[in-house]
Amino acid sequence: MAKKRRSENKAYPKGWRLKNGAIRYRVPAGQEHLWDNKKEFTLGKTETAAYKVWIERLQLNEDTYFISELLDRYLYEVIPEKAYSTQCSNRIAIKNLRPVFGDMPITSLKPMHAYEYMDKTAKKRGKTAANHDYEVISHAYTKAVQWGLIDSNPFIGNVKKIKTSPRDRYIEDWEINEILSLKPKIKSRSVALIKLFIRLVLMTGLTRIDVLQLKLSDLKEDGIHFQRQKTNKKTGKRFIID
């Protein structure tokens, strides 16, 4: 019976584990010569360093390139360039995609597999989650074309996302007032932080991620200085709220 992976290792590729403050790779039998003749190879102390070494060691041969390896490269090269909130959601999507498609060769994934995955995911986790996972795997295949691993993305023009219903209501003022007036029986720091977060959003009109990334140094005499995360790499423009 296979040994169950620890929770902290589930987000990593097969064979990876966190041990003594470093990420290590359990080398499959017969492949030790590819990993300095070691049975367990130390990849690095951080996830970024580990993925860098991992990608350098992979054989970038189309015939043996697996989807797990594509997702690894996508994690290392593409996701760090995205906004923080997008990075978090993309990592969750890859965690869901890896056990389903990871062991498949990159050339064997077809549109029918994407539809089957979305149908099952929609029933289990909802349509939005299914669409989001599909967006990640589709973009990974677009990058695979860019990297010269495949000739074309099999999903473009062949797979459509599941239709979802738009939001039909917004939170009303009385609901916000109810939350702000809550007085928990036990003094809770988390409740105080949530209330503060809501007040900041109401006062500034900023998005959730913009508020969460505010620093004390952003609070100056003339107001709150901030840069929208959604456009910071496009315009670089900073704003001031009086």
C-alpha cells in the first residue's frame, strides 16, 4: 500500500518532500545517475530555487515531456509574473490539475479530456472553479507552444468554458451595518481586522487586493499613496487618496 503524502507535500510534484528546511526529491530507482548518483536529491531551500533546479534537470524532449513537467515549468516561469492574488489561485488550480493529468504525455491531452474534467469539477466544486482550472491548463499549453514543445494549443477553438450566471445582487448598506455592529462575546482580533478592512474599502473604494497590500509607509501627510495591482505592470501610475 502506497504511503500517504503529508499535507505540506501535496502541492509539490511527485517525489518532492519538505525535510529539514529544504525541498528534496526522492529519485526513482534506476535514475540515480541523472541526479548525481543520489537516492534523494536536495533541490533547494525555497520553492523558487527548487523549481529552477528541477527545470534545469528535466529532459525537454517532446516524446517524454509530461504534463506534470509542463505545470512545473509554468509554476516557475509564468506564475511569478502575475499579481499576488492570481498567483495564489493559479497554484490551487495546478494542485487540482496535477493528480488528474500529471502522468500524461503533453501530446496526449485532447479537448474531450478537458470537457470531462470540467464536467466533474463543476459538479464537485462549481462551474467557476472548473472554468478557472481550464484557463490555467489552456494557458500552460499556449506557453508550451511558445517554448517549442508542441506545434499548437489543442484547446483553442475546440473547448468552450461553462456558462455561468452573473451576480444578481450586491451587498446592501444594512448588511454592512449589521457586520460592523457585531459584538462577539469573546474579544477577537480577527473580527476587529475584518471590520477595519471593511471600513478601509468603504472609505477608499479600493479593491480587496489593493487594500491588503497597503503598507504603513503608504500613509503620508497628503493621503494614501497606492498603485493598482491590476495595472501596475502596464502603466506604473500611482494614485493618492486625500
